[in-house]
Amino acid sequence: MSDLPGYMRICLNTGKLLSLAILVSGGIVLQILACVLYNNWWPMLSVLTYVLLPMPLLFFAGSNDSIFSESDNSWVNFTKFLTGASTVGGIAIPSILKHAGVIGWGAFAMELSSYFVFGLTVICYLWMGDEDEYSIL
């Protein structure tokens, strides 16, 4: 990609950023539709996990350590544990709500679809960060 002209690289990076924005918007729309279409706002409870998911990374992970490497630092290990617990909570909350009969199958499917769209967005962002200057990890 280094042999491309500068304007072409900027255009490609803008397209990547635009695709990430579209994925995030799609996840938000699915999340809201899960509530609006079934006239039940309990599925919004899983938004809490989306908000809490990056907090351990922001507060406890050092900028020098990669989250993917093994570390002897207890704060980094604690961060990985909290991030994993929040990730499981993103699937567990809609599952518990469906099991309790609070939400229906349609809202449950939209909730999980929203979760997987957000997960795909994070994976695409990390993939994009490996090859561009957008990387923070």
C-alpha cells in the first residue's frame, strides 16, 4: 500500500472508517429495534455491558502492554478478567431475559444480532489497526 499515491491512501482509510461507522450504526439500530418493535424496553439493559466493556481497558491496562500478550502484571490480568466478564454479560443478559419470559424470541434474536455486529466492528477495528495508524492497542 506504500506504492499508492497519498490521496488514494486517504480515500481507502476513509472508506474503512466509514464501514466501521456503518457497522456501529447497524448495531445501534438493531438494539433500538429490539425494544421498539416489541414494545418492551428491557433489552436496553444489555447496553450497560456495551458501556462497561471498555472501562477496564481504559482504567487498568497500561499503554505499554498489549492486551493480547501474556503478562505478570496483576492489573493487566484483572483487566482481562473484567473485560471477559463484561463480554459474557453481553450474551447472558438477553439470555436471562428470554429465559425469564420478559422478552420474546424476536427481541432476543435482535439483541444477539446487535451483539455480534458490535463484535464484528471491534474485530474489524483491530484488524484495521494492525496495518494503519488508527491503532491504540
